Amino acid sequence: MEIQVQNNILLIKPESLFEEKILNSDYFQSKLAYRIADNFEKEKSFKVIFNDDIFFIDGKNNIANIGDKNLTEGRLFYILRMLVDRYIVCNGGIGLHSGLAYDKGTAFFLVGDTKCGKSFYVKKLKENNIKVLGDDHTIILNNSIMGNLKSRVRDNDCEYYENNSTSIQYLNNYLIFDININTKKEISEVSFEDYVKKLDLEPVLKYLYCGIETENQNIKMDNKIIENYRKKYLDFLKNAEKIIKINGNYFEDNKRCDIWKLIQ
């Protein structure tokens, strides 16, 4: 497969039936912000190939090989997410582990670690007529934003997928919500300085510097890419109109909740 940015959109072109099946699956469309392309322009793209059991990234030549005798769907997702986020950083953008909603010219980024409630909150926002672009992966490129096309919804013992908006929005005003549904209910606005003091960057950077272990090597992202990402992420936080921590469940008993009430 090939990865390329065109008109501020991340495109991936499958080159086999196996790759086409991956990119068209509900699971991958719920985990990665991309659109599928049939043809690419002539500019240089990042190529991903599948061959035997060797894993490597050759940043100089824009190529990576995914080889793993025990390749699972989850493991393949992790590797592709890492390669995509790396490619985005190298092309002047940033990939976020974030939900994304958009209303009246303002973007809402819902950040938080795994199982902190991002998908739950974007589902409720969607039910309250707020446009949802994604619930897990967001890409910012040249002030344009896009999210993953499907949300994986878990309702009690039931699991299903919902479509998100396919639109690409322009990033102008935006708010950041730090979500943790598992703690006591509380909403508080936090200054950039105070937020950064307590910020744990490990969950933010986990798709870049957690090594991919194979049978014969442990590959890690190089420090230049990590530092570039760190700087872009801090700029992203600093330029937000507000940073708001939302702890607990503000949609209990399926009550309507206007997003504007959360930020007053």
C-alpha cells in the first residue's frame, strides 16, 4: 500500500486484495483517519510492503516493511497507526489520539487515554446534533482536520459501528476536552501552564516510541521525530481557546446535554 497527503487529506492506496480488505474494514476505519484512493499524484509517497517476518522503517527512502509470522488485526493496526503518525509528522502535520466534533465553526477535540470515554462522549454529542468527525484518531494538516470514518460503539454487551461525518473542516477556533469518564463528576477549565505541568506524554506519544517487537529486532522511532511531535502537540495545546477537564458522566440516564453548557 501507499500513503500520501493530497489537498490536506491523508490517502491510502491498496495494492492487493488483502490490503483492500484491511482498508475497507469497519475495524480499521474506526481506528485510523484516512480515505482510500485509486490513483496517486506523482509526488513521493510512503510505501508499505508485506514480506516474510522482517520489520523495518527506512525513512530516507520512504518505505517500510511489515513482516510478522504472528500478525493479528490489532497488531497490524498498531503498526499502521505508527507509520501513519510518523508520516504525518514528517509532512508538517500531527496525528492525535482524539475524538473530534465540530459545531458552528468551532472544533472540539476530546483527548484521553484508552477506555477513558472518548467514544462514549462523541456518541452523545452526535445524539445532540453535534457533527462528529471521529472518535479515536484525528489528523491536523495545514489547519485542516479530519477524523476516522467509523466509531466502534460498545453498549453493554452489544458492539456495533456508526458512520461519522466524512467532511474535512478548517481549523480555526478550537477547544480541548480532557476526558476521563471513570472518575468523580467535575468540570474545570485549566490553563495551558497548569495542564502541561501534570501532562503525561507517554500515552500521547505511544504510537511513536513504543517499540515494535519482532522475533529478531526491536524498532523504535528516532528521537528527531519524537521531539518534533512533542513540540507540535504542545503548540496544539497552547493555541487552544480553552482546555477543559471533564471527569465523570454528564450524560447519565440518557439526558440531553448541550455542549455549550459544559464550557460556560
